[in-house]
Amino acid sequence: MTIRERTPADDDTIRHLNDTAFGGTDESRLIEDLRTAGLVAVELVAVDPMVDGHILFSALDVTVRGKPVRALALAPMAVQPHRQRRGIGSALVRAGLQQARERGWQAVVVLGHQDYYPRFGFSAALARPLEAPFSGASFMAIELEPGVLQGGEGRVVYPPPFGIAI
């Protein structure tokens, strides 16, 4: 399996993959809207030999103690249903976090499965002080720069493509 950057030639496959994995078009529309808005920071595909997985990280407005944090939202991440539980999603998350670190991003926020994302270092406790439209065990964050989310209350504002208001 190869993890590589998404190219425009992958877009039809990515759309179909997300529609199949999520059982609808909401995620593929989100992907298009994030691209159009210029918010995509990291977008990768897993190829073996076809595109079997996709992950997208987009710029997210996060402040802690009134100071901006260079943060990303991880959403969506999809793997072909018949290829799940084979490490494709994990490889995409690890590669995406590594690229985000290399590109100077400080933190990543995800709304995801509470038994899946902690294996990569995501923590609901770290996200708890952040005022956001989400809360609980499925709302998690990871620091790519140690300490950037600690030391006070913060706020997360999702960009318009997410269709979420605080």
C-alpha cells in the first residue's frame, strides 16, 4: 500500500469512496466545499493498487487563552468497506498527522470514534476545555506542538463548509 497526496485525477474515486463508506453524499459535498474554500491543508489517499482510502485535514479556527492556534479538523476519513480493518485508516491518520507536523500545524481536532482515535494520541480530556459545538468522549484533540492547547479555556469555530454554528 502507498500513501500519497491526492491529485485531481483521484476526485471521482474519492467521491465514490466517501459516498459508499458513509452511505450518502454529505462527506463528499463537505470535501468539495472545503477544497473550494481553500481550507484543505493535508489530503491523502491510500492506493493498493486502487484508491482504497482517503483522509482530509482542513484549517480550523482555534484559540486558547485568546491566542490563535494553528489547528486542523480531521474530517472526513474513509476506507472502502470491503478493505476496512486492514490498517489503511491507521496508515492514513499517521501519515496525515506527520505531514501536519512537518507543515507547522500545532493541533488537530476530530469528532470520531472514542475507541479508535486515542491510539494516535487524540484525547477527549485535551478537547474538554475548548468551547465547541461538540463535547463528550467523541470530541478529541491532539497536540502536534506540546502544550499548545493547555493552560486555559479555548474556542473552536468550524468554517462554513461544515454547516456548524457554536
